[in-house]
Amino acid sequence: MSKIDDLFAFLSIPSVSAVAEYAKDVERCADFLVEKLSSLGFDAKKHMTDIHPIVVAHSPKVEGAPTVLVYGHYDVMPVDPVSEWKSDPFKPEIRDGRVYARGASDDKGEIMAHILGAEEVIKEDGKLPLNMIFLLEGEEERGSESLFKFVQDPAVQKDLACDVIVVSDTGMAAEDIPSFSYGLKGLCCFELKVSGPAMDLHSGIFGGAVANPITTLAEMIAGTHDENNHVTVEGFYDGVQEIADWERESWRRVPGMADAELAELTGVPELRTEKGFTGAECVYARPTFELNGISGGYEGEGSKTVIPTHAIAKMSCRLVPGQDPEAILDKVEAHFRKVCPPSVRMEFTRQHGGDAYISDPNSNFGKAAQQALEMTFGNKPVLVREGGSIPIIAEISKVLGKDALFLGLDLPDARIHSPNENMRVAIFEKGIEMAKNMIRLMAKA
Ligand code: BES
Ligand code: ZN
């Protein structure tokens, strides 16, 4: 099979982790990885869990050489709205030099680049110069519940013992400018339900006498930010570290991340950052409080004059090092309880999350990773932190006691999580080269 055939076969399996009807496909995707890695001489196993399988694969032992653990996720986000896709999300297609499919960038293209990089080194040199472990999960896009449990087992920790963790599940600045990331944001997700009357009410018969749950929810939400776009939740910023001068300086030079460029890329009339910070600084290093969805009342055609029984908002906070997701949830819940008026009832539901992560970009392995990126793309990588989250990384790094490094290949126009997700074929090929360079450089780090 050619390299692109391997990628196409991988992308053709609809491994949507969030939707139960795809469970068999998710398992088939794990089987595909076990088979591919076994064919390269890896000792590859599928570990069943309560939700989706975890794949662990070890290369043949090379005594005295370092061990690199490559983490990735083979599950993908749901595809809706499917009508927005120009081709079937699970029938990969190349148009204008890009592979279009769900998972093309996040994270199947990136995983396959590492697998094929290892395959080419084995073909060219007869064997790998170091020890490699692939740790590939099927639940990242839904919170990694099974992997959180899996890595608590001391036997698993022993099996995954390594010198460094490498992750390609993050962004890349531009086609010829690689990014080397040394941090991820943490996350906590939650839902707030505001309930009022026992049944939908006629807004003429009862309006003005009874609090409207949508209005009340909107007021509660509007109060979470002040006029400077600071979050008003008491203690929200406790423990948040200052951005270092070298980081500010480095981030000013990241292509595409100037305020005007960010506005253009996202299609907004202008940015609305936290006062005192640039867009890049907010994305990389400031905690945020986001509304992800809001519902309640009549949303159908025409109008309907009701006071609805309830309204719901789905929210999440992106966190930075120094903030604890559980403590933030406590503070956010306390904030809402304080501002919730007696005319309604509120329910606060905690969902999944994980810690932020930061590592030293200039460790020996960090330097080798930066060198691999420069060799591959012909330009020095920009040093950034990610605004996105991979909640399991801080946990894996903690239990294994090793740093994680991020060599991302997702371009800003890769449309991850969105219709028409894609990866440029040229980036996929560079990704394979990057993986080869990384293997050879890390063997000597
Ligand atoms: N690959 C992304 C994370 C990412 C993307 C980091 C781009 C940096 C740049 C990952 O698959 C993802 O989407 N994570 C989720 C968290 C999850 C718990 C839903 C996220 O960040 O929203
Ligand atoms: Zn991802």
C-alpha cells in the first residue's frame, strides 16, 4: 500500500467516539492500528475498556537507547452539519492538493505521519534507533475517561515508561513555518439550568408577574464578564502566572496571529480581547469563560408568546497552568448561586475537564524536536502555547514523570471539528519526514 492508501484506509473508518451507533467502527479502527503496527514489527495490543479500546504498541527493544512515547487519538468528532460537506466525510477525497475527510488533520493524519515515519526508518536503516511506544486512544474527543483510568494502574505505568512524550495533535502556524508548542490549556465543562414555572405559561396572562427563565439566565451569564472582558467570578485568576517577556516577544512574530490577521481569519469585524492583552496572548496564555450553547423556549417557525419553564446554557472554561479545574468549578458554581435570584431555581452540572500543561521547550528532547521541525520545514519553529486542550496529557505526563512535546501539523485552515476538515498532502508528506527526523535526532538526545 502507498502512504496515501494507508491514510485513506484509516480515514474511511467512521470512528466517531461520541455517538453510540459508531462503537463497532471505533473498535474496527483500533483493530486497523493494531494490524498496521504489528506489520512493522511492533508488539501491538488492543485494550478493551468500558467505552472505546486503547491501543498500545511497543517497538522491538533497543538496549541503551531512549524511549519515545507517541500519543494520539484515533477517534474523531461528529460530522454534523453533514450537508455542509462537499464530499462524504468518511470517503476521503483529494481536491486542490488537500485530503478532505473527518480526522484528516485531527488526529488521524498526524498519527499516520508518525507510523509511516517509523516504517520508513525501519525500511531505510533495517531497524529503529530507539524504543518507540504508540499510545493511541479512542476517546479524546469526548474527554478520555477510559485512558484516565487506564494510566492509574502501576503495571500500565511500567509498560508505558519512557523518556519523553511526543504529541502531534496541535496546530501549525503556516505551511512552511512549523510550530513547536510547549503548553496546552486546561478545560472544565459545565451546564447551568434555570427553571421557573411548572409549565410553559401564556406570556399575557402571567407576564410581568413571573420571572422569565431565559431572561434570568441571560442576566446571570452577562454578569460573568466586565466591561474589560475580565471574568468576574471571584478567585478566577488566582494562581494564574504572568506571561514571560520572551513569550510576548516570540508570540508577536507568529504568522497569522496579529490581531488584524486573527479578525480576518475568523471573519469578525474586530477582536474583543481581555483588556491589556493581544489576541495571541489571550489564546495562548489567558484563561477564558465561554458560552458554547444556549437553549430554551420556543425556537420553531413564527412566534409563540410563552414564558418557558426553563433555559439551559452549556459553558466551558479554558484554563492555564496554576488553575485547578475542580476549584474553578467550585468558584463558578458559587458565583451563579450568589447571583441567582429567588424567583427561579438553578441546577449546576459538572462535566468533563482536565489540567493545563506546560513543559520546558529547551530540554534535550525539546531541542531535538525543534531541530527536527527546522530540518523538515526549512524554517525555525515558532514557540507557542496552544489555546486548545488535550486533557489527558497533563495526567500522562504526571504519572509517567516525563515532559510532553507538541509537534503539530494542523494548519489554521484545516477546519478541524468543522465541515470539510482537511490536510494538505504536502503537509502529510512533510509530517512523515518530520517523524523520521525526530526519531533519528531523539535517538541521540
Ligand atoms: N486536537 C485537538 C486539540 C488542539 C487543536 C489543540 C488545535 C491545539 C490546536 C483536540 O482533539 C481537541 O479538540 N480537544 C478538545 C478537548 C476535548 C476534551 C473535547 C478541545 O480542545 O476542545
Ligand atoms: Zn485532536
